[in-house]
Amino acid sequence: MDQALQHLVNGTVLGGTYALLGIGLTLIFGVMRVVNFTHGELYAFGAYMVYALVSLLGINFYLSLLLAALLGAALGAAIELLLLRPLRRADIDSVMLVMIGAALVLQNAEMWGWGGVAKLVPSPFAGTPLVVGPISVMPLRIFVLLVACALLLGFWLLLDRTRAGTAMRATFQDAEAAALMGVRVGWVNTATFAIGSGLAAAAGALLGPVFMVSPTMGDLVGLKAFAIVILGGLGNLPGAAIGGFALGYIEEFGGGYVSTEYRDAFGFLLIILVLAIRPQGLVAPRERVG
Amino acid sequence: MLNRRTALLSGLAMPALLRTASAQSDGPIRIGMTQPLTGAVAASGNYVANGAKIAVEVLNRAGGVMGRPLELILEDNKSNPREAVAAAEKLVLRDRVPVLIGAWSSTFTLSIMPKLLEYRVPMVVETSSAERITTSGNPWVFRIAPTSAMEAAAFRELLGKFDPPIRRIDFLSVNNDFGRGATEKFSAALGGAGIAIGRSETMTPEATDLSAQLTALKQSDGDTVFLTTGVEQQTLMLRQAVEQRLGKRIVTTGGSFPDALLANPLPPGNASFHILFYAPWFPERAPYPQIAETYTAEWNRKGWEFAGLTEGFRGYDAVLTVAEAIRLAGRAEGEAIREALWRVDIHGVNGDIRFVKEGPAGRESGQNRPNVSIIRLAEGRTSLL
């Protein structure tokens, strides 16, 4: 029982950051129909920014997290304006190729700029765990989970309670109709890509101090972000949050009770099962085609 | 022109190298090296590459080999076996190197080995520990690093230094040839010494969250966990073990050292043990202190991460080995260097370097017998066990 509780806590902490990653990716796909292959690299970018701000420039840790997320959003906006906007009428294959190229450029820029050796990011949190009965967790991880949940809530409020959110949802449902109603779709696309990128960078900035920062840290994370949005249903926002937590729990319990050797495989096994039983994802309603 | 004084000051106990220096000057002799300079085990690869670079500098300052300077051509294998093969092929086919050094992980080395047979180029293996590297019948492989079995056997001799004694062990290993090989050999060696074997958990080389593995290990009644992986995952595991209150002694294998924990130490009361092949904090305790001190001084002069010395010596010793083989061969040609490697008998940072035959008769690989030491790390400070 003690072991199960510890796995539950570990899975929740992991799931919170996975949800953050999934939301950003699925938002961009939902609104823009763009498969964002740079998502993992934006995560790494956020982690490197917090490393640079905290370790090299000596800026306050919490301010650095905020700045890293904003810089990630700015980089996302630049990618949208420079790479995606000229391709608005292009076919999906061309867009995918450009995004794969952008991901490679970003990763190699990180290698060139920072070197290949992983970095540790210091945090102001204690290095000893908080212990409640049989469960232990680092204060930093609790902070990460709380911030991830706050970001998810803030993001939901943005979408549900603001004019910008309404414009995004309208574009999400039907871009042409939204444009006819006066929504500036180009602006919505830039804002969407910036917010999705900012969420990825925020996840990287939050997890950088928990783990380590390296140029290839986005590879596996990018793959997992795709797993999360497929689990939840492509373009489905609540689905991405639920998919994130589902992946966190399946990895944690699968690794703990079945085999740690196949820990990363459990998530992908779950995707195969979900696609076989509910091809639209865990949460999304069934769509009629034709 | 040979500078004998520089060579002697460098501490290289290779007077023979000096005798043949300045005999000819046909341009540099190329040595190819592939290491993981990026990716999951990049820290280690960069340290080894740095060690090789300073060995080349030291040798060149002493006049090079046969009067020709050495040139190190370094290719990144990106912590990936496919990239390791591509890097080796590029070094052999495009750069025309007559000899290789590589490739850190056993998985990368094993993936390159068929190419050595195909292109008839010898390789000095500086790190990889999997047994079959030298037992599979590849006569182009010469390993200066210990196998996991050698490391385990050496560790068994030092069991008496642990108090309280080790009674039951668990394993957490990276899921590749390196990790699986270490688990198998340490189980056999320590099981033979009457120590009970408990759980064996694994992780992918890219894994960063090890909470599931640690929670599972916590359930075991073992008193010691053997950890086999690269520097990055060692650091992650040691930090996360504090979070999960693992409460067991942790021993890392393979010669890597989590140097980030020197500047960012674990909370008081958490100590870890590390099987190393060079302990730079104590160069005077090395088998040949003058060589170790020269290597350490050159490294520090560059301002590189001090703890990288623990792995950098592999590159340093590998270059010394290759340089001596080229000198003995009398020419920079693959087959001649391969034959000469059997006659190498030099002093390195780790100790004596000479090869014994391993593997099927007629197709033997070369294997060196290196020295092993154990370092205790607690609160950012190291001590020799």
C-alpha cells in the first residue's frame, strides 16, 4: 500500500507536467492544423533559458521561470511569423517538413551554444524531501505540480472567459467562418503558436531544475507530448490534460509493478489500445465522416 | 625538432618515442576518435575527448611520433549506435585515419566492430566494459578499459573496506550492453563471495524520472544498490534517491563520476561510493604519480571541470597507447599498427598498459588489466576508500 501511494504521488507530479506539454501541442494542432515538431525543442529552450538566467545571470529563480516561459512564447511567435505564415496555403506535408527542419535547427543551435554536457539548475527549494507517513516528495516537485495546475487553470480561463479565447475557439471550430465574423485569424494563429510554445517552454523551465538540462532533452519529451495528445484526442484540450495524467500514472504504475525495463513502452502500449477501442481518443466525441 | 626536456617534464615514461622523433616530417599522423559528444552520455564523451586532446598536445610538444606531429580527428557519435557507425566510417573512408579510438559505450563500440574487420583498421577501446567486445573474435580490437568482470573481481577484493558490510545487493542499470553486462558480472562475482542478490531494475539511457525504479528498489531488503549508467543518470539517480528516501548504500560502476554533486552536494547524511580507474584528488596514489600529475596539471591548466579527470584519463591513456603502437610499427598503416599494439608496454595514468590475448584462437582481441579504486563522496567531498 505504501508503494502504491508513493507511485500515485509520483504519477501525479509527472502527469501535471505531461498535461502542460500536451495542452500546448494540442492547442496548436486544434487551431492551426499544424503538427508542431518543434514542441520538444521549445521545452528544451525553456530549460536552457532558466539555466542561463539563474546560473549565469544570477536572476531570481521565480522571475527566471516567468521570463523563460515568455521567451519561449516569443520564439514561438517568431516561428509562426517567419516559417508558418508564408506557408498558410501550403499542403500539410510541406508544413511538416519545415517544422522538422526547424526542430533540427533548434536542437543543433542548443548543442552549439551550450555544448553537449548536461547542466544542473540550482533552485531555492530544500534538497530534503517532505515526508508524510510513507510518502516522500521534494518541495520543488510540489511547486512544479502547483504551477502546472495553475497554468492549466489560467489557460482554461483564457480560453473560456476572454475575447481572445473566444476568437481562438471560433478559429478552432471553423477558421473561415471565424474570419467572416471578423476574427483576425492570422493574429489568432500567432497568439496560439506563442501560447502553445510558451506552455512547452514553461514545462521545460519547471522541469529543468528537477532533472538536468541537455540539448537532447526534448527528444523523448516531444515523443511523449504526441502520445499525450493522441491519447486525449488530437485537438481536444481537456483530453490533453487527462492524457497527460493518464500517461504519468501508466508509466509510474507500469514501471513499479510490471517492469521498469518497459516503463516508456507502457504509454505507447496504451495508445495502441486506445486507438483500437476509441480511435477518436479518450475524451473526444466520435466524429462522423462523410 | 624534438624537445627532450619538455618530454621529460611532461612525465611521459616513453623514451623510445623520443628516440625516433624528428626522423621525418611528412605531415601529421592522424588518429581518429569517436565519442558521445552530445546526447545521453555526452559528459563522459567530452571528458574522454579532452583527455585525448591534451595527450596529443603533450606528445606533439615532445616532438610527436617519428618526427611527425599527431592530429586527433574527433567525431561525435551522438550517444547513438547508428551514429557511431557513421562516425567510424567517416573517419576511415574520408579522413583516412589508420587507427581509431572509441567509442565509450559498449553498445557504440559493438556496433562499430564489424567495420573494423571490413576496413582492417585497429581500434583502441578506452571505456566500454561488455565482455564480448574482446571475446567475440575481432582481432582489430584492443581494450585498455577493464571489463565488467574485471571490475567486479577487483571490487570483490575491496569488500572488506565497507562497514557495515555488504550483505544483499540490488541493481539499477541502463538498459544496454554496458548496464546488463555489469549487472551480470557483479551478480556473479559478489554472489560467489556469499552476498545475496536481490532486485534488478533497468532504465532507458534517456530516462530522467527514475521514481518508479527507486520506489520499486525501496521495497527490496537489500542494503546496497549498484548503479551502472553515465554521469548524467548517476547524478539524477543520486538526487532522486534522496527524494524517495531509498536509504541504501549506492555504489556506481564503470568509472564515471557525478561531478555535478561536488558543487551541488546532496544533503548531509547522504554518501555514495564510486568505482573509478583514476582518482584525480589523489594523483600521488596512482601507480605512476609523475604521469598522473602531468595529466592532471595539463587538464587543470585548461580550466576544465576537475572531476572530468576521472574519465578524461581514458582518452589520455588511449592516445599514449596508439602513439606507442605507431612508433613500434614504424609507419602509420592499419595492419602494422595492429601488430605493434601487441608489443605495447607503457606506463599510463591508470598504470601499466599491455595487452593479453582474449577470444577464439587465431582471432584474439587485446585486453589490458587496469587498476581500480573506490571513492566515497559525501557533502561534496571525496575520500579514497
